[in-house]
Amino acid sequence: MTNPTVAALIARSNRLGADPKNTNYAGGNTSAKGTDTDPVTGEQIELMWVKGSGGDLGTLSEPGLAVLRLDRLRALTGVYPGVEREDEMVAAFDYILHGKGGAVPSIDTAMHGLVDAAHVDHLHPDSGIAIATAADGEVLTREIFGGKVLWVPWRRPGFQLGLDIAALKEQHPEAVGTILGGHGITAWGETSEEAEANSLWIITTAEQYIAQHGRQDPFGAIVDGYTPLPDQERRAKAAALAPTIRGLASQDRPMVGHFTESEGVLDFLSRARAPRLAALGTSCPDHFLRTKVKPLLLDLPATAPVEESIARLKELHEAYRADYRAYYEAHATEGSPAMRGADPLIVLVPGVGMFSYGANKQTARVAGEFYVNAINVMRGAESLSTYAPISDEEKFRIEYWALEEAKLQRLPKPKSHATRVALVTGAASGIGKAIATRLAAEGACVVIADLDLGKAQAAAAELGNADVAVGVQANVTDESQVQAAVDATVLAFGGLDLVVNNAGLSLAKSLLETTAADWDLQHDVMAKGSFLVSRAAARVLIDQQLGGDVIYISSKNSVFAGPNNIAYSATKADQAHQVRLLAVELGEHGVRVNGINPDGVVRGSGIFAGGWGANRAKTYGVPEDELGKFYAQRTILKREVLPEHVANAVAVLTGPDLSLTTGLNVPVDAGVAAAFLR
């Protein structure tokens, strides 16, 4: 049974975390002090429950709480060695846990435990950080809150900050919280309801003050030529730039991308003060840990041609990397972790929007959300005063903090297809769906393309949310629809690494029964369709300069001369040779092209369910429901080929173990001697 104090804490945390105006994703922490039974002595003991490291308030549940003995936590003040060695106190948390202790305690644990209040909230609201980063934030804090909220000068999170806040609260019993310089807010109360009310009061009061007293144009005048492009033109330019920008952001390590075109971002990029403010970087530690200390801002108008924008982005990227290396070298000490990479995580393009990057789609999306928070913070600070974030030296101390490095080291090993973006055609059912499912399971972001948009979206939803998979409509015989699917892919996930030409159909007829329309339809879908998809994808792969994979789901019929199947088998032979042709042409760009030749995949197949199965069963003189068994019995291994077997082959061919394999057509047919490759 959940302790009532814990239940109230979780409910409060979820309410606060559900509203982005209160705190950013995975930002801030909440705590509650109370009693519970010691299972060893049976006595009531004082405990503190606090959100663990890396958790999210909006989705917090009991396993996400760290549980600590309050008496032992307070006793740490007697062994505190001073601010120069305060990082050592994190290891001491291991000795004050209750039982197994729950989640890993965060660096903010001392802030919660040392403050003499039963309930404490630490949040990162845009309005609060706007005051915290204003040049005269201390004066504004007194003016706005009238002594009920105290100013705490910037100090890196840790044990000393907890002591500082605790001392201020003791000296000012009338106070309900603090503004943490450069960082965020804290609030407290003797009940969970009181703490929540105080947090919301601080946030709302700051919002209202900014709205009533702030300047109307905090970012300055609109710059001619930097206003947003019309919707269709803007998204087209974003899709054209995205592959190059992703390649730049992935020079040190592969990244997944996210595109944001919100009104707030576009307005910021159209204003005169945007370059100065962007160069100052973000301030709240949660922000710059996700966004890097500053973004890369394209210094060209929205109307600049794509080619000119790309050329300038490449120049700015080199300058950005040099600047970041200088930042690292200026502040690194002998014990600093190695530089993690010099590429930007936020790229801003006036008139178009923001591209954000991370190790997965969620991280990329959240990085973008955090930079939107930063824009809101800059807007509020510039409305009342001047935006003055913490110094680069302090940012470096956070970014390359040994405790942050330890947190990164705890991350699980990436899956084989992590950071890879896949587009699979004909993927709402059968082989395509199995391929999409396997690639998603291996860590890829997947775009499911299908003739039926509803089915494509439903199949994507089965794999997870939009951070994992999206569904798009595409008729692969239509050049514009193919391009639209590729554009949708790069806007959804930043780029494209892996395309699977799976869309297909079959009309099983003899030579004399096959009409010209039958022939054209099958060649349009599979031969021409594969060509169109591969061509559109190749442009992205080449622009990214990250290599990639193109896979053709051909057929054992590409080499096996079966009866009554001329149009299908001929177009499959076309696909199989496209594999060889494209492998030669795209190899210089690091792109591998391979094919898979399955035997008849009956179960789960849209082709077989659409009449092909009945036709083939009739041709071979077996009941339709036994066609799979029939195919199995004619193989060497006597096993039926399933969609999952084809998906397995795709995963292997596009994974790290066959990185030097290209131009290969792999049989997945349980052994059909007549289809052996020669």
C-alpha cells in the first residue's frame, strides 16, 4: 500500500509536470518528508522521498523516487568538507538510503533535505528563469514578490546550495520560496497543497509582472527579409536543408533530428536582437545540457537560395566547431572528461525554423522544446531588463561535471540501429510491417509508407508514439508522392539512413493471359516504384554524407522460372539488377545496396490475401490454406518462410556486422535449389 505522503507527492508532481509553463521535461524535482515503518524495528522513522535523477515530474511514479533516512541526511552536515569538495557528498547518499533506496538520488537531494519544510518543489518555469537571468534579477525579485521570495545568487547545484537555501529560509520565516540566480525557482510548504500553491503563485506572479511591465518588442524590430516564408515554401526549404544540416550535426557522432516551426521560434529569428541573444547561449543547466551552450544561427535572409544557404551553413559549422573547441580548451582542467563533440545541437534558420538533434528522436525533440523555453526566458528577461545568463566558465563546470559524466556512463548501450532513420514502403501489413517492427525494435526511427494512410498510421501507432514511428501515404508509382514521403521522413526525424523497397503486388497469369495493362501495373509499382524511391532517397543520403542502406525486397522469382508468372517475375528480376547497378553507383558515397529474395511468404501477406494465394494454389493444385505448407515441402529445409524471416535478413544486412557487404541478393527461401544464385 502506498504511503499517503508518497501518494500526495506523486499527485502534486504529476500536476506540476503536466503543464510546460511550470517546468521543462525531466526538469526540476519535488520532495516530501514523512514517516513510515522501519521493517527491522517496527518503529516509525522519518524519511524523505524525492524525485530521482533523470526522472520526469509529469510521469513520475513511486519507482522514480529516491527514499532516504532523514536523520542521516541531516547528519551529513557534520561531515561536509566544504564547497571545494562538495561532489564527494553525492557518494555519501549511498549510506543514507532507506532499504534499496529506490531511484538514484539527484544532485538536488541536499536542497530538499536540508530545507526545513515538509514539502519542497524545485522547478524551471520560463517566467521564473526570466527573472533569474535578468541582469538586475535580485532587484526584480524584491520588487515583484515583496519579500515572500528570496534571491539566491548563482551557485552550481549541490550540497552548498542546499545549505544556502536552508539558511535563508531560517532567517526569513515569512518566505515561501526563492529565485535561484541563472537557474530556476524553489518553493516549500508544510503540506503538499501549500507547496504546490506557493510554486504556482511564484510562477503566475512572475508571468503577470512580465506581461504588465515588460516591453512589447523585447527582441527588437523585425528585420526585412527574415520573416517566415509561406507555409508550403517554408516546409519545402526545410526539407531541402535538413539532410545537409543533419550531416553537419552528425560529424562527431550520428544524430536524429527534429524540426520546429512554431510561431515563437519564427518570430525570434525575424528580430534584430536574435543574433546577439543566440550568441549568449542558454542559462538554466537543464537547458544547455540538452542544447549545448549556444546554437548555430544561419546569418542569411529567409529568401536566400537553398544552395547559398547550404554553403553558408558549412562555413558556419566549421566556425562553430572551432569556437566550441576554444571554449573547451579555455575551461578544461586536468581532470575534465574528454570533449564529447563540437557539433551544434540546435541550428536556427531564419524564416524556416529550428532543427534540434539528439541520440534519439525524443532527445532531439526535447532539445528543441528546451530551446523554445530558452527563447521564452530571453523574451521575459529582455522585456524587463537585459538577458544575462551564467558565464561560459560556469556552463562548462556543469556540462563537463564529473557527476554529469557519471550519469552519461549509466546510459544503456545503444541498440544496433540506434540513430538510424528508416523508410519502408508497403509497410502497413505483411513483410513490410514485419520489417518496420524489427527495425524499430533495434532502435531505428521508422516511417511506414503505404497506399492507405489510415493503415499506415495504425501500423505506426502499434510500434509506439511519434518519437518511434510515423505513417505516411505514398503511391510509389507517383513521383510527387514519393518525394513527399521522403520529405516527410526528413522533417519527422531529421534525415534518412535506410530505405526498404517493399511495396509490391502480383497478378499471376500466363503469357497469353497477361495484358499490357497487367505488365505496366506490376512494372510501375515494383520496377519503376523502386527506382523512384531509391532516387529520392539517394539525394538525401548523398547530401547527409553519412552513408546508408538501400534494400530491395525482390523474390526468388527474380532467378526462378515459375509457371504463369511472367510479369511479376520479370519485374522482380529488374529489381534484383537494380541492386547491382545502384551498389556500383552509390558506393562512393558509402551507401550499401542489397536485396532479399524470399520464397512465397503466405502468412500475413497482403499480396497472397488479395487473390495471389488462390491463384498460385490453383496453379499448383493444392488447397489455398495449405499453400504455405506446399511451399515449405518443396524447399531443402522443409520450412515455411514467414514475414519475420525477411525482417531478420533486413536487420542483419543493415546492421553493423555486414558493413562491407553491398550488391548482394540474399535468398530467404528455406532453400530452393532452382533459385540458387550463380
